[in-house]
Amino acid sequence: MKDYDERIKELLGKMTLEEKVGQLQQCGPSLVGAFVVSFEELLNMMFDGRISQEEFGRLMGTAEQDFHEEDLRAGRIGSYNGVGDAETVNRLQKIAVEETRLGIPLLFGYDVIHGFKTVTPIPLAESCAWEPDLWERTGRMAADEATAAGVHMTFAPMVDAAKDARWGRVSEGAGEDALLNGLYGAAKVKGFQGEDLSRKDSMAACVKHFAAYGAGEAGRDYNRVDMSEQRLYEEYLPAYKACIDAGARAVMPAFNDINGVPCSVSRKLLRDILREDWGFDGMTVSDSNAIAECVDHGIAEDKRDAAKQAILAGMDMDMSSNSYIENMKELVESGEVPMDVLDEAVANILRVKFELGLFDDPYRTDSQRESQTMGKPEYRALGREAAQKSMVLLKNDGVLPLAKEKKIGIIGELASDRGEMTGAWAIGANGDDCISLTDACDARGIPYTYSKDGKNILKMAIESDVLIAVIGERKDESGEAASRASITLKPEDEELLKGLHTFGKPVVVILFNGRPLAIPQLNETASAILEAWHPGVEAGNALLDILYGEVNPSGKLTTTFPYTTGQCPMYYAHINTGRPGGRSKFTSKYLDTPLEPVYPFGYGLSYTSYEYSGLKVEKTEKAFRISAEVKNTGDRAGDEIVQCYVQDVVAKRVRPVKELKDFAKVSLEPGEEKEVVFEIPFEKLGYYDREMNYVVEPGLFRFYVGGNSRDTLMAESVL
Ligand code: NOJ
């Protein structure tokens, strides 16, 4: 990457104090219109039912956006959040470049979480493909579309490993495992940023939420995180570090506190770990309003105090709280914030603007490129591939794939509600872009009968050979501020299923959801369960591809499905305790629920079967070489995700019963057998000892290879 230090220094030399502070300010358009409450309050009114969704839509339709242009002209804005159309971006950029004293270009940030126009499956779903190459390709596509709309930076990837299914934002990351989150995040960073950040189709990645946002107590959003240093370093930080190592140019500190210090004001996170230990020289941007929220955390007296603490800790840009713009000038003038500290924050932001090429070409797009880029056929095809690879077959008694001649009856709103296909965080797309299951049936001429709510379906049930229930969560039931205290199916879905079973026909359940659900009964009663998650714009096509066997499902869970909510947090890499759960009374277990999950991490079926054999472990000079044979014992070609786990049997701190260390996706024709080999360097087998030293200790290790975290072969070796 080019070194822009000289140009940054020169620019800083010309900037007034006000102009410097302006660079730290990120704001979104405010809404002004026919309502006298704030946008947040209006949203609250809709969510708590004081106004209907339609009324909300009507009011929003009458509202106008205020882009704070006077502030922009005066050099008081360095960045916008949430502006995603080429015309507006270029209009605002023109003001910045032509009408401000120094002409410093704006940086436009946007939440491009799983696609922009061509919305791909939610991240939790896409992670179930276990395919870094796919993750990178969909990231590249998102960057092409988003940059065409004027976006320079995406607030993604989110790599918060999440072990608690109650947390709504489980949907936005790659599941419970740090290694997988790191690989997913690194692939996204490469995809978003491309080979050269200054290319018009590259956008900067902003890794979030630093750190351990997924570990909030009781799965409640924004809640405290209290954990040992060792755990933080072993189970959470590696995912963020993998993204920094992949070259991510921005980092968003998390809302939560860790051990009593909100991440937004954590010098340890933002300076010691991020910059000193990891060598990060990009920019940090707060989460929305997070600096001001330090007052609510009870760690700052007021916004001024919060601003001071945040910038001293290493927070460069203030998203939406106005804490910097209102107080920083005075804080610097009074000497409470040294000019050097301010300069460093400004330099970090300017560096990213230089790298994006904004000083050479502030207008990276126009309306023509925008309209030519969105939703191209090859992008729709990629969206479909991603959806096919993300779905996980949880159960199948043989009813799937469906024979063409079977008459199908489809039940459930989610089978036809296009707007629900995308899941949380899909701002650039709408229902018109989506293909639902019933749309796809119509397009392919597949006859079906359909009932939205499962009422009065006697005739339909009698005439159908197979009933397909499409149930689960609507898109606003996961994502931000969507924690659930109970992760079961909804009572109305339970009722519906009960009713369907009375007809004695096979019931295939398609699940739409943004988190693991506790579905032990469903596992008992359904003939087949296909976990579709929120599959994106190509939902219906991908579903039919799998239901009719044109595609053999290959997705595997990256998150554990518990029996019951009370088991949360539940994850495969747990420790043994001194009394591992067993049959005797005084062991670590529950009285009223099994110890095992319904579906373990790494689990997923296909229309063929695989057999594992011949696990061998050899020691080379610097690594363990683990090999096993995998055979396709069924009659269809398939892709099997082969997983390799390790256990350090005796150590100075208790270690997980197994930890994922590597995996491979292997294509196998019917009857074909392949050898799969993993090389695990010794240095990857370490942990943090009681004094926080990373140590790799000699001793016994167990190696597990299999198609999920539960059903594995095991072999041992000594280091
Ligand atoms: C709040 C969310 O926590 C964060 O993930 C997102 O990027 C910002 N809002 C901006 O929309």
C-alpha cells in the first residue's frame, strides 16, 4: 500500500482546528417531515404498535431528508452514513470538493452486510457453506453494486463469534466459532476491498464489533461482557485479528463493555491491541451514538467527557452522536486533548480517503454505472449459488428430494412474502427483487396449492401427496435489538404443524430464521426439515433446486441447535468440568433436558451418505499431518465438508473438549473415495497460560475427523 504520510502531513498543516474536528464527524441524513417526533421515536411507535407499518411507511414517504448541507459547506462533516444512491452521493461530494475551503472529499459508509441490491443469504447462513472462495465472491459482488451506488466503506464484516442463540445478531456473523468467523471475515475483507482499494469497485471493510459483542450476558443485546483475558484472546479476538491481517482498513468498536470498560473508550482494545500488537494503521469509527452512550454506561459525566475519553482511547470517528463536533475544539483548546491525538485521528481517516483514491477521483460512480451494475444476471446466479450452498438439511426420512409427480400443498406466509426473503440488514433491496417459493413454482410451472395460514385446508391436504410448511422467524425477529428469551417455534407454528400431522401426509418443514431454534419436537415429527435461514433474493429458486434434487444440499451448521432455551449459551467447544455430564447424579447436566444439542455444530445431511475411515496422525518437523479417507456411499454426487478438531488433553488451564482447526470441502461422485489431509502446525495448538503467555506445550493431543463435531473418528499423538 502506498505511503501517504507526506500528503497527510501537508494537509494537516493547512487545516484549522475546526476543519480537523469536522473530519471526525460522521452523520446520517435527518428526516424532516409531517411528524413532530424524532425518527427513532417514530420507529419505536411502529415497533410497539402505536402506529401501523403502513402508517409508518406513509409518514416516511412524506418525509424529506436533511443532509446538513450548511455544516458540510463549513467543513464540519467528514463522512456520511446511510446514503446509498449515486446522485445524492455525488451531489454532496461536489459540495465537499468544490465549496469547502480545502476540498477534502467525503467518505460514504453504509451497512452492506450481505449484498447490496443482490441480497445474498444472511451471514450466518452463508457461513454454513464453509467456503471462503464463495464468501469472497459474494463480497466482491456486494462491493461492485454498493460502490456503483456511491458507497466507499461497508460496516462489515461482523465477526462476533456468538454462542448464545438468544442474541438476535447471531444472524449477522459466521456462527459460534472464532476460526470460522476469522476465515469468513478475511474472505469478506478480500472481496470487499479487492486487490486495490483505489479501484472504483472496491470499498473499505470495517470489521465489527470490536470486541466480543457476541458474548453479551444472557444473549441480551448491548449487554455487559465479563470474561477472562484468556477467553477473550482465545475465543473472540482471533476472528478480528484475521480480518486485520487480511488488510481491513477500518474497525468499529462494540457497544458493550468488557470487564467494565465500554469498548468505545477502551485504550487497551483500540490502542494496545489493535494498533500496537496488531499493527493496524486504518481508521476506527464508533458504533452509532456509542460515544454519547458512555454517559448511560455510567463511565462518562457528559458527552464532553465521553468525547475526551473516546479520542484518548483511540476512537477516530464519531458516528452520529455529535460528541466530537460539539466538544472537541474546546477539549483541544483547554489542553485536555493534545493536538497530536487529534492529528492522529484525522490522519487515520485521511489515510483511508487517500487509499480509496478519493483525492484523485472523488466521484467514483455515476447514475449510469449505478443502473448498469445492479442485479446483473451473473449476480443473480451467484446469489442463487450462495443460497443453495447455505441451506442445511436437518432431517430427511426419504421424502426429499421430491419426485416430480408428487402433488404439493404449501402452507405458510413465508412461502410467498417476498419482503421476508432477505433477512435483517438488507437496505438496498426490497421485496420486488425477491423470488419467493410460490413465485419460483409459478415460474417453473410446478403445480401446487397454497394456504397462507393453514386454515380450512382439508381439501388441499387430501389432494396433496406432500405438505410443505414454511415457518420460523420473520426478518425483524433476528438482527440488532432482536434478542429472544425463548427460541422455540411460535405457538401458532406449533399449532399449524399439529394440524398438518393429523392428515397423515409427509410434512416437509422449511425453516426461515436468523438464529438456531430449539426444535426437538419438530425433529421427532417432521418428515424432513430444510434450514433455509433468510436466503436472499434467489430464495425460491434455491429452495426448489434443493427440494427437487437438482442440487444436493451440502451446508453444515456453524452454530449449535440446543434442545431448549435454558441450555443457552450452548456450543461445541465447551470444557469438560470436573464432573462431565453422565448418568450419575452429581455430574454437570440438567434434570429436565438432555445434555446434547438437537443438532451439533458442523451438522448437515445430504441426499447421499459418506463414510469415514483410516484416520492417521503423523508428525512432521513442524506440524501434525492428519489424514482420513472419505467415501461417498450413496448414489448421488455430493460435496462433503470434512472437519478436523483437536483436543489438548492435559494443560495448565482447562481446554475445550474439541476445537475446530481445519476443514475441507470435498466433491465426491457416487462410490468415489478420497483421502483428505490436514496439516496443523504445532504453533496453532497453543493457548494462553495462567500468566497470559501463549504457550504450545508438549503432551497428548487427540484429533477428531468427521462430518460434524459429534460423529468423528479419533486418533491420538504426542507432541
Ligand atoms: C448499529 C449497529 O450496531 C452497527 O452494526 C451498524 O453498522 C451501525 N448501527 C450503523 O448502521
